Amino acid sequence: MASPLAAARSARKVAHNVAGKRLLSDIAITRTGKPIIRLEGGRSSLGGHTATVFGATGQLGRYIVSRLARQGCTVVIPYREEMAKRHLKVTGDLGRIVFVEYDLHNTASIEASVRHSDIVLNLIGRDYPTKNFSLEDVHIEGTERIVEAVAKYDVDRYIHVSSHNADSKSDSEFFATKGRGEEVARSIFPETTLVRPAPLFGFEDNLLLKLAGVTNLFTSNNMQQKFWPVHSIDVGAALEKITYDDSTAGQTFELYGPKKYSMRELADMVDKEIYNKRRHINVPKAILKPLAAVLNKALWWHTMSGDEVEREFIDQIIDPEAKTLKDLDIEPGDIANFTYHYLQGFRSQNYYDLPPATDREKREEKKYIHVLDEL
């Protein structure tokens, strides 16, 4: 007969073996073949990819950082301002999100941000020049420093998020510097994946929230600029798929929504949703552009830059040879289906709890059709 001590040891051994077994569903295999073990409570062990995401503190950053982190990727986030990165701390498990302070003018800090990574995404971009950074500083020289660091440390993948209409010959300084940035990236690192998103809508966007704000008073082209707005969530999903698909290296993607809108159509849509009519005063380009340039230099907060006025006269042009969201098996969402979600906070308390404008209009149409049938 076995002693009580031996029986206890045997029981502990059996319990250990049972607890140590893991189901196949608890293990994810990354592109590099390194296993990521899902721990109790859904947490993940360290392992897999290490990705550096420049510009993660911007609008698009949270959508890709959270997706990479949940896949077991260690995400390095270079940052300039302490307060701007706080919301990213909770996008991944403890130890999964790593912050590194950097300066876009400082090559050493950029190299420190990428030397341990096998994936680098560059989301950095500025819509307007500031006192510290011109558009050329950010889109061309900054890109050059980042891509040189990527090449120096033999990083596997570099994904460069540019802009729609990126063209080195564009009349817009923004589009021209974005285009030259693409050329620089490809010349240094030919396997660069270029991603050109259309104007984004979502939380913290510069489209719906700008149209709903009271300070957006002046325009110069009667709001006739036309483009295909795209959802931030769709772009984040696209970047995730591009990141984990090696066949996308060296390719160009144009990411845009399913429907083309003019700025006037979007403004009318916003006004219906917030139950308010925002004023948009048209000022000739010859007057507004130099005035906006002066204000952009004189004020410490942003109002409007001269180049933003120039862009009002440039419609979105899609490269027919570039791949799209459909090539990534992503069906883009129409902005008309999301205005309530992002604009409800702009309603007054009298209208705050009313349903979305689209639903209300549908009910009114049904009532009208019913009355006609009775007649």
C-alpha cells in the first residue's frame, strides 16, 4: 500500500500535468512562427512580432495599435508629448505597449525606436505647418530619417501611410511633400508598402467634427471639393492585414469609402444630424489663402492654413493600378451610416435623445407613402 506522502505527491503531479496542458485554441502562431500563449483571463505572453508605430498618438494610431497588441505583438510607440500618449497605455497587456521618447529631428532617437523591431509603420503627418515643423520637415526629411533607420537595422517590413492625391507635382504643398516622401521611402527601401487613405471620419477626425463645429466658418470653393471618405476603423483593419501579409510588400493601396461626396453634401448631412444650421461663408481664394497663411503663422492654435485653402480646389483622384480595401476582403462603410454615432454630442439637449436623422427620414417617407395610398 502506498504511503499517504507518496499518494499526495502523485496527486500533485497529475494536477500539474492537467493544468499544464493547453488547447490548440490557446495558441496563436505569428508570421515569424513564434508561438503566443493566451494566459488566464485572455492575456497573452510575450513573443511574436515587435512593431514600431510612428505617429501612433494621432487619429489613426489607436486603431492599429490596439489591433497589433491583441495579436500578441509588442508595440513600440515613439512619442513627443507625455499627455498625448495616455490613451494608448490600455490598448495592450502589461508590458505589451512600450513608449520611447523621440524627436523627428534626432536620428539617434529614431534608431533607438526601431532597432529591436521587425515591423515599422509610419503614420506621421501634418495637415498644416507649425513653428517647429514645416510640411517638408515632417513628410520628407522625417520620412528619410525613419526609412534610413529601417534599412540600417534590416527591419523586415516598412509600411508608409501617405495620403490620397499624394503627388510630388501637386499644387498643394501637403500633397506634394507626401508624394516626395513616398519617392524617398521607395528609393531607400524598395519593399516599402504605400498606403493612401482618403479623408478619414471617426473619433477625433478632421471632417465630421470640423463641419459640426462653430469655428468652421470660411470656405473658398463653395464646398465643391469631392472625395470618398473612409472610416478609421476600416483603415485600421486594412493596416492590420497588410502588416501580417508579406505579399503586400512593395505594393500600393488606395483606401477609400464606397461613395463619393462633395463637402457641401457632407455639411448638409451634418446639419440634419445635429439639428443646427452651421454657417459657411465663401471667400475668394485670392483673399482667403494669404489671410489663412498669416493666421497660421501668427496664432499658436490652428485655424486654417493657406495650403488647406488650396486643397479645397483639388478633388480626390484614385490610382487605378493601386489595390483597394476590396483586395483585402474589407467592405468599406458609408459615412452616412455613422453620422449619428459621431455627432450626437453636438446636439442640444432638446434633440439629444432623438433617433438618427436617416431613421427619422425613413419613417417620414413611409408616412407620406401611406397617405398617398389612402388618397
